[in-house]
Amino acid sequence: MGLASHLEAGHLDVEGVAGIAVVAAAHSDGYAATGRLLSLLAALPAPTKAGERFRSDLWRSSGTPYLLPVNIKAQVLRSLAGEGTAPARQILSAVHEVTPPQRVAAGEVIGQALAESDRLPDFKTQLLGELWLRDLELTAWRVLHADRRSDDPAGRKAFLSAWTSV
């Protein structure tokens, strides 16, 4: 917003606060989507000795180690610190490389883990796993989509100008 760093909060008027809120809202979707990636990972068995079979089954069924929570977590945390969209790109790349039969098999493994941890015995495990995979893909896409706006300073300035003139 072009505010001097020495200004105190008391010097902000309603218009200044509204401007800050617009900028925060414009960038919050990327952080929210990255946080959602962590939430999805947290729904799966933790990378402990107890979750070893899950990880082994998921790797074998999907054909990629990248979908394992332990391989995604560190990069997602780096993204939350503002260090880029690499995890989202890698998630989409990994899911894209999974063949349809591998996706079905991975969905079954993930769905079984979700059914056990969330106590959802009434749902088919394949459906639960497929919904989780779709959510993972869509959330990764949201991270990338939110970030694309930050690459263009002129576009960002035009966005702010349009919203502050309303």
C-alpha cells in the first residue's frame, strides 16, 4: 500500500485499513490453499513406524514416492514461509504421471486409511481416496493459480487500482 514503515497504527484512517484488507485478501488464498495441503496430509497416517505399511502400500500402488506425506511436508512448510510453489507443481506433476489403474489403486489405499482414521465405514474406500486425490490436485492448482498474480507487478498494480477505486 506504500505505507511508510515508521507510521503507527493510529495514523491509519478507515480508507488505509480498507486498502490493507484488500491487499491481504488478494494474497490470502495462496496461503489458505497451502495450509489446506498440510491439512490433507494430516488426514493420512503419520510418517511413523505405525504408518509404515500405509506408506509402502501407497508407494507401490501409485508408482511414485512423491505422494508420500513425508516427501511433501517439508516443501509445503517452505511454501507457507513464502518460498514458492514447488510443492504444488510437484504434486500436480506426480498426480499427472500416475496411470488410471495406479490412481484407482492409490485411491483405495488412501481411502482405507481415511475410513479407519475418520471412522467413516459407511463410505466406499475407493470413493474416499478419490475425493482426497481430487482435493489434493485442486488445492495444488489453487496454490499455483494464486501465485501467478504475484509475477506481474503491472497487473498487481492494476488490480489494486481497480479495487481501491470501487
